[in-house]
Amino acid sequence: MIDLEFIINTVSLGSLYALLSLGLVFVYGILKLVNFAYGEYIMVAGYAMHVIGQNRGIPWYVTMAVAVLFAAVVSYGTELVAFRPVRTKSLTAMLVTSFAVSVFLQNVVLITISPRARAVPLPAFFSQTLTLGTATIPVRNLVIIGTTIVLLIGLTFVMKRTVLGIAMRAAADKFTTTRLMGVPANLVISATFIISGLLAGVVAIFWVGRSASVDPLIGAAPLLIAFIATVMGGMHSQIGAVIGGFVYGLLFNILSIMLPATMISYRDAFMFVIVILFLLFRPEGIWRGGYTEERVG
Amino acid sequence: MLKVQDLYASYGAITALHGVSLEIAEGEIVALLGVNGAGKSTTLKSITGVLRPVKGSITFLGEEIANRSPESTVKKGISLVPEGRDIFGSLTVEENLRLGAYANYERARYKTDLEEMFQLFPILKERFHQAGGLLSGGEQQMLAIARALMSRPKLLMLDEPSLGLSPAMTDQIFDLISGLHQRGTTILLVEQNAERALEIVDRAYLLATGSLEFSGTPDELKRKVDIASVYLGGDDNDHCEVHL
């Protein structure tokens, strides 16, 4: 049961969820806000691929790059227009704003494009498989693992070696003190939204890649997964988010092979039970520590 | 250099400062004394822009800075060593110092500034790659001061630098503040440890319940005010007796 195929597929699923959770935790770290509009950044990237994909002349990698950038731009835009004006208000105001942004973005595509699912053209290798010994592995899964490794190394470099990254880590710990160093609050917050959007965009490629279609509500499932994974892994650090993503992927795949066929549709219910157990017995998540709870004010 | 006039500040409905005025000339070292809750930290927060004053003016080098953001006041040359050190615990000493230099960063002089900090605080060189949170209280205080100095401030403000430190470490920190002043740094020192602070300052202001109670030289202050009541808080925490 636990063979090469299982391992690669689990690492691949875990990688995708790790990126997903990381994007959510980046914003949470600075603003202490669970951004419920995060799933919609994934959705808009999917629609960007759908729209650009209409034009057959544009190569797939250009489509994907534009979609990822588009998610980052939309994320940054929501920060400017929706979150910045309420930033110094209560956390509740921020939460409600994130719901509003989510509903707004869903309705924009509902009205301007269609309530129904739309096809997203993908390169051929997304549906090809590779045979390694006895294992049959989708090429897409290997691409996810590769992409995740590159992104995690890149993000680590940015956070450890650049001044902006150091400032972002400092701001997640002590926001006001970071401003006292001369670091502009807006710069740090915008940067986190842009990184969060970029991660959502990358996730979108692979999320949409499973079904090759996109619909207005496609963001709901990944948002939930990111939220659950960060609760398990630990909301207070980026390492926690990555761990949570991998643990989620592992538990999910274990449930998939362990549960009898009649119970497989209750897989999500089992995941929720695990989350409840976490909340009861280890509410801080697997990875303790990280930054404090000082809010932006 | 810094002139605060008729400053009012409040936290919601609670007014913390009722018309405070103070002045610091270039090269001076001035203490702002008072018990807990007298409004010392509130005054510093207003000057740095962390707290928006309700009323009053704050001018620095002839420019109005009330209602400025914290990030812009540090660029102007006011640097704060916050109460309780407030170093970035998960960042290394190196990263803490790098952020300290953020406001007025110049690549060419960054290395020399670092070397200067190592001379002032040799311990920071030893601990350069360690997380700030792993340092002892006294070392953290040194890091907080060094971090503030990295922005090459024209005015250095220290909020309770001796808080929670051993007597020996307190001596060391006060010697250091004194040394910084002798090198020409203008300093505003906020202290509860009035006795100790008065040994090193040119002038002092005494705050009580959000208003100025007294201002003058340390000698004048010692003559007119019962220092023990300022230092220990006395029976009633808000007022210290002034014998005029």
C-alpha cells in the first residue's frame, strides 16, 4: 500500500497544500487576519487562464505567468481598496471585510463571465503519466513537487537575506516597533498581500489543473484546506503552515487508502474530526512558537 | 532642538497628558521623571508618532512633527529605545541591527557603523549571529540601544533603560548613556529610577498625572522634591510632594 506511488502522490499533495497554507499564513502573520478572500485569488487566477487560453496562439507558460501575476495584482488591489481603510479598526471589521471581498469577487465573475464552469486549456503534460518501475505517476505531481521546492527556497532567501524579508519577519513579531525602525507599515503589508497572491496564483495552476475547469466557487475548497492545515501545523509561523500542509496531505491520502469504499465520501468528516482533536489537545498546532499576537493599530 | 508645547494626549476617553511642555537643546541630556502612569511613555509615544496627540505642537529642528507617522519621525532623526527593550526576539542580533539602520541606510557607512557598535558593545559582536531572544536582559538592552543608534539619530530617547536590570547592569547602562552624551548625542531619558538618572542629566522634568510638576536642574529638583516619593511611588502613586 505504501509504495513509491503513494509517497510521490502524498508529497505532491502535501506540497500543494503547503503552498496554499503558506499564502494564508503570510497575511495572518502580519495582520492577524484570516483572509477569507484568499480562495478568490485562486479563482481569479483560474479565470485569467480561461480568458487568456481562448487565444490559442499564446504559449501555456505565458498564460500561467500572467495568471500568477494577476492573482498577485488582485490580492494587492484588495489590500489597497478594502483592507487598508479598515486596518486600524477592529479585527472583526477586517474579518467582515474579507468576507465582503470574497463575495464581491465571486459575483464579479458570476456576472461578467458565467455562473457555470468554464474550460481552462492546459499543456499536454498536465494529463500525462510517467512509469517508474511499477508506479504510475502523473507528471503534474512531479511538477508540483519541483515548483514547491523552488518556491520554498526562493521565499526562504527573500525572508532571510533581503531587508524587506527581515522587516516582514520583524513586523509579524512586533509591528509598531518595526515602524519605529523606519519601515513603512504600508510597504510591509502590501508585500505580504503580493506574496500571498503569488502563492495563490501558483496553487491555482495546479488546482485548476485537476479538472481543467474553473467556476466562481472554486476558491471555497482550497480556502478551507488552507485554514485546516494551518490550524494543524500552527498559525504563528510560516514553518508551521508548511508542516500543516504536508500533514494534511499525508492524513488525507492515508484516509483515502484506509477507509472502506463505502466510507470514502466521509473523508472530509474524518479530517474535521482530526482538526477538532487538534483544537482540543494542541490548539497551538504542531509547530509551537513563532510570533506574538500584537495587532496592527 | 525638540520643543513640545501644550501637549494633550488620550487613550480613548482617558486623557493621559494635560498640556505638557518641554524643550531639549542640542547636546543636552534631559531626564523625564515620574512614577508609573505619570505620562512619561505617553509623551514619548506622541513624539515618535505612535500616538496621535489630541492637541498641542511638537517641533523638531524647527519642523512640526505632531501627527507624523513613526516611520517618518525616525527618518527625521528621532530614535527611540522602547520600554521593555522590544528587540526582535526571533531575529538575529545582526538582523536587529540591520533594521535599526533601515531609516537612514547608506551602504558605504553601514560597516563602519557596525564596527562602532561593536566597540561600544563588544558582547554584540560575540552574539552577532544569535537570535535576539536568547540574549540576557542586559544584553538585550544593549542591543536595543545599539539598534537605535544605527539610524544615526540626532535625538536619542530611552524609555526606562534600567527596568528589570541588575544593579551592576544598571550601572553599566547608565555609564554608557553618559558616555553617549559625552560623544555629543542629544538624549531624552525617561526613568523611574530618579536618583540614578539625576546623576547624569543636565536638566530634568517631573511629570505627575499627565502634567508637569517641576522642571529644573538636578540640584534644584533634589532640593524641592522628595526624590524617594518619586522613586518609590510613595503612598499615593500619582502625586509627589513638592516643598516650595
